Amino acid sequence: MAVGKEIRGKIKSVENTRKITKAMEMVAASKMRKAQDRMRAARPYAEKVRNVATHLGEANPEYTHPYMKANDAKRVGIIVVTTDKGLCGGMNTNVLRGVTTKLKELQGVGMTIDAVAVGSKGLGFLTRIGARVVSQTTQLGDTPHLDKLIGPVKSLLDEYAKGELSAVYIAYTRFINTMKQDSVIETLLPLSSEAMQQQTRDSGAGHAWDYIYEPDAPTVIDELLKRYVEALVYQAVAENMASEQAARMVAMKAATDNAGNVINELKLVYNKTRQAAITTELTEIVAGAAAV
């Protein structure tokens, strides 16, 4: 019964694995709810800042913030938002595949890329392909903190404000629902006035806006657009974290189900092997009795 003992060992091993994946599925489900609440709580602030920034840009056309100016440079920046841990299906693979396509497209037109990595998986990927990583932040935990995000991202924002970058992109995974998450690459800078105005048209506000600025318009708009970009980055990381937990929950559920199927198949093989051994022993006993 050496074969039967080996099969029993495999069954025990798969059962232990199933316990682990089941526990990870339950943990991911719990974290996913918190991440979704955090993401939804951040959306109203981001939308409000976006609307106010749009209104200010329309109300004071004589002043143009550097973030809204198009630069003629041969360098671009890209912020790659990924997870610190794996076991979340093809989520990181999808966003990194999109980043690879974008990098090839930019390099094809003679652009030099400066990259910022948010998450260990993206940092490892950028290091492997030889990209120029100007800053990084990893081990963010389950709760994104703005102070940990703005430091690394600020290097790209400052370079763009100086006119050294022609564009800044951000790649992350957008949360749609528990079963669907989309990898997207959006233009962070320059802030497109058309895209910002589209938000106003979508909200149904077609009237003009005007404000009284204190102390002056450049000071107010500079501070507001800085908060606007920060809100976009924070929202992207919050969306990515919610997508991570949803993808991990689905992946661990699939792993648990597959482990159950493997256990059933191994038990069937074990039972057949055991029955064959019993049949063989009975045949030998009957043959021996007949010979006597």
C-alpha cells in the first residue's frame, strides 16, 4: 500500500492548502469592504475638487497654471500603481502589460521615460525592464496615506512645472465591481481643460462661474490645482487597493474550489487503488486455498 500512503499524503497536503486559501479568501473579503468604503468616501472630495478646478479655470482665463500648459520636451513621466503582494489573479499582469505597450509607444517617438513605482510588483517590473525609476514607495499597507504618496510623485510634478516633461501618465486598476476591474492609463498632466470642462457638461452645469480671489488668483489656483492632482493620485491608489482585495478574493475562491476538485479526484484514485489491493489480496488467498 505504498502507493495508497503516497496518495493520502497528497490529499492531506491539498487539504492544508485549501484551508489557507479559504482563510485568505475570507480575509480579502473583509478587507475589500473596507477598501470599497474608503474608495467611495474619497470620490466626493475628488469630484468636488475637480468641479471647483474647472470653474476656476473658466473664471480666470488670463492666468494659466503650469499644470495646464503643454510642454515641448522629449521626456515623459509615468506613475505605475501596483500591489505589494501577489496572489490577486491577473490584476498586476494586466496593468503592467498596458504599461509595456505605452512605454514602447513613447519610446517609438523618441521619448525618454521617468517612472515612479507605487507598489513592489511595479518596482520589480520596472527594474527588470531597465526603466529609469526616479522614486518609489512600497509597503503602503491596507490604507493609503497621502503623505507617503505625494513625496515620490512630487518629483514628476516639479519637473513638469519646470517644463522638463511633456506629459505625466498614471497607470492603475480601476474598481468596477467585485468581479470586474479594468487596468487604465490616464493622462495626469497636462490637465486637459476639455476633459475638465466635460465634467461640468456631464453634471449639467452650463453657466459661467466667477470668484473673488483672496489674496490673488494665482495663489488660489496654484494651491487648488496642487490639491486636485493629489486627489487624482490618492483616488487612483484607493481604486487600486479595492481592486486588489476583490481580485484576491476571487482568485482565492477559485483556488479553494480547485483544491476541492483535486481532493475529490485524489480520493477517487485512492479508493480505486485500495479496492484493487484488496481484490488482489483476496485473489491470492483464494488461489492459495485452492492449491492446498
